[in-house]
Amino acid sequence: MKELLLLKINEVLEGKNMPFLTDINLDTNLRNGLGLDSFDLAELTVRIEEETDIDIFSNGIVTTVGEILEILGNK
């Protein structure tokens, strides 16, 4: 799932003309670490849900890569 998440994050970053990431770690903050805003997080959510049928925000706000991976791993 980590590779899928990295791909989806890079798709969002590409739309912002930001550099691609080669790796992510569990503690990476989506806003402060990656520079994603609310619109970007919504786009990331849609991209992940299209691929996995999992809404990562269904139980509340997530702030880190690790939280997303935990949700994806528990489904």
C-alpha cells in the first residue's frame, strides 16, 4: 500500500508543479511536510478511493502518511 500511496501523493504534487517524492515515511505530515492544502487532501482522498474503494476520511481527519496506511491496512 505504501507504493500506491506514494504514487497517489505524487499525482497530486504533479498537479501543483511540485517535485516528485521518491519515498515517504510514516511520520510525514500531509500539510506541513508535503505542503498539501485542503483541496489537495480532497483530491488525494478521491484518488485513493477510486483505487481502493476506501474513504480515508470516513472516521475523521488524518494528518500523516502513517495514519493513511493504517486505514488502508485495516480494510
